[in-house]
Amino acid sequence: MTAVEQTRHLATAIPGPNSSALIDRKAAAVSRGVGTTMPVYAARAGGGIVEDVDGNRLIDLGSGIAVTTIGNAAPRVAAAVAAQAGEFTHTCFMVTPYEQYVAVCEHLNRLTPGTGDKRSALFNTGSEAVENAIKIARSYTRKQAVVAFDHAYHGRTNLTMALTAKSMPYKHGFGPFAPEIYRAPLSYPFRDAEFGKELATDGELAARRAISVIDKQVGADNLAAVIIEPIQGEGGFIVPAPGFLATLLAWCRDNDVVFIADEVQTGFARTGAMFACEHEGIEPDLIVTAKGIAGGLPLSAVTGRAEIMDAPHVSGLGGTYGGNPVACAAALATIETIEAEGLVARAAAIETLMKDRLHRLQADDDRIGDVRGRGAMIAVELVKSGGTEPDAELPKALCAAAHAEGVIVLSCGTYGNVLRFLPPLAISDDLLHEGLDVLEAALRHLS
């Protein structure tokens, strides 16, 4: 395949005629419940560019929602997928197993935080892995209740919708949901500041607030697991105050509660560490991974302490496609690419570049209430001028303006007021600056 030219280029208006025709075909063929963010249809992608069917080249600041972390159609991944597909595409690991599955688990056990004996199991999606982590925790503790946090997102299946905090569009009209799910307050420094500086900056204090709620509403004797994103994704790229995660983990260890880190969006070099937990120096009992694990192919995993992972009975875990050999080949190539090309360090460099630009922009515009995130997982929380009231309309307008100019950018947050950036680590500094130039111009135009 010819490499995609790494420049932004608008051959037509967005959408162009070919994309417009496909939009009409989608309306006639695809369920209305499946929405799309951009009014374009992709034809090729690589590096920091997505090229659509009309020849428009768009700067990619979304990575397919943190999936193509190492870059789309990354050379090692493309070669590994082609080679594996030529050998065999499926046998089902539970029937006639294969080495690729074992090799991925070995790498996960090596790479995830923690020095003790570990085990892994492979699945297809983040939601599926979260469900299995809950199954494993319940099997190990012989307890049922699970605590998730305000603003959390853990998936779209029945159990993971129950864990997810935001109603629209994820939960509305789809209940009833799985029982024995409870919610505790998160450390949200920007919003906690409304209740005092100490709560916003002291993670241990914020954790004690959450633990008090858990003790009163659930009770440790009933609690199988606490599940948390080390940096929340759909909830708004919320980074808890230092000490919050460590205090929660210590409480879990003292009370026979499994601590599950959902690293679906934060894992595999995205945050300037291989896993976001490393920033806090914690070793979760179980870690859930997906998205960036396999360079664009569907794969997910649960990795954790051997005694917990081995608690379920034989054949209690699995699935027809879990750990598909082609996806496993892609994962092995993805891990090789991250390590060989120093992409953890690249993510840290992207953080420096983006935060420098965004903080300078914030200094001149009080509608940028907060700039936060780690690595290539950066967000700005937008508020109404002169205060901290969430402004959900401004991100919509900014996204629309950026899309029209050929920049892929996403919004998120419980209040719909967060603009999030998830560029592939293969993107150039020039493309990052150009994408931010477009957003800065749009922000000034909308002042």
C-alpha cells in the first residue's frame, strides 16, 4: 500500500459527494441507533492522517477513540496480520489452542504493573473484558456487590451499562440493568475545587469521602470489587488528585475487595507510561485492557494476580472469538512497535507540546476552565465565560468547525463540555500544531 501523504488537504467540502452518497446509503441500510461523529467515509489512513473517499486528508486527533495508538495500518501490524491470515484465521483457543494467545498473555503478564505471579485471559472488546473481570472478582471473593464511580464509562453491555454513569446516549431506554452495582464519588479536581482547595488537591481526602459512601451504602463484607479508570475516558479525561487511587487500593487490600483498573482507554503507552496506573505507583489486583492493544483489531484482556485469575472453575472463562489468532498477531506486533520505537516517550513529548499550546490558549480565554490529561490523552473543559458552569454548546460548535476544516476531534464528559485529544503516537509535531491552529482559530471565531 502506498503511504498516506502526511498533510491536511481539502479536495472538496466536508462531506464530499462520495461521502454524501454513503451517508444516504447508511440511512437506508444501517440502524438509526448507530451514530457517526464525522460526515465522511474513510478510504485509507496512516500516521496522523485519515483520507476519505473524496480524497480529503484529515488530521487525526482521535485515533478511532484511542485504538490506533501506534498509527493506522502500522507496518509491523499490517505484515503480522497478513502473515497470520495466510496460516489460519480461527480455530477457537478453547478447542485447538495456538501459541499466539499464550505469547500475548506472557507479554501482558510482563508489562502490567506488579512483580508477583500473574495470569491473563483474552476476549474481544473492552466491555467483554470488564464483565469477565467482575466474574473473576466475584468468583474469588464469593461476594457480589461492585462499586463504580461518578462519571465512569465501562461499556455498553447490560452489566457495563450499569457500571457506566452517563444516561444519554449509553443507558437511556435500555434498562433494567444488572443488580448489585453501586456508585461512589470520584476525585474530580476541577469540580471539587468548588467545595474547597483541600478536596481538589488532596487525593487521600477525596478517597476517604468515597470510602465513607461505600462503607455506608454497601459494606465491605458484601463488596466483591471496586472498578475505576485511572484516568476517566468518556467521563471527561478526569485525572484524580494524587493519592486517591493509592488510598482506595489500600482500603481494598485491607477489606478483601478486588481492585480493578479499567485501562481500556489509558493502556499501551497512551498516557506516557505503558499503563496509567504506573503514574500513581500502584499495582491493581486486575487490569482490563483493550482499544490500543492490537493496532486496530478487536482484542481485549484481563490480567492480574494469579490467585485471583485462577479462581474461576475450568471453562468458566472464554468465548468463541476471544484471543483470535489474527488479533493476537496484531497485538504482538503492536507491543513490538511500542517498545522498538520508544512510543512511551513519544506520548510524553506529545503531552508537553499540547499542554504548552493549550495552557497559552487558556491564559487568553476564560472559557477554557481546565487543561488536563497525560501523554497523548489530553482534554480541555469548556465553561461559560466568567465562571465554571459547563458549556456544552461550545464543544459542539468547535467540533463542527474543526471537522469542516479537516481535523478529527471528539468531545466527551458527563456535561458534554469537554474537548478531548487522542492523537496517534505516529503523528508529527507539524500536524499536531496545525490541528491546534485550526481549533484556536475556531475558538477565537466563536468568542
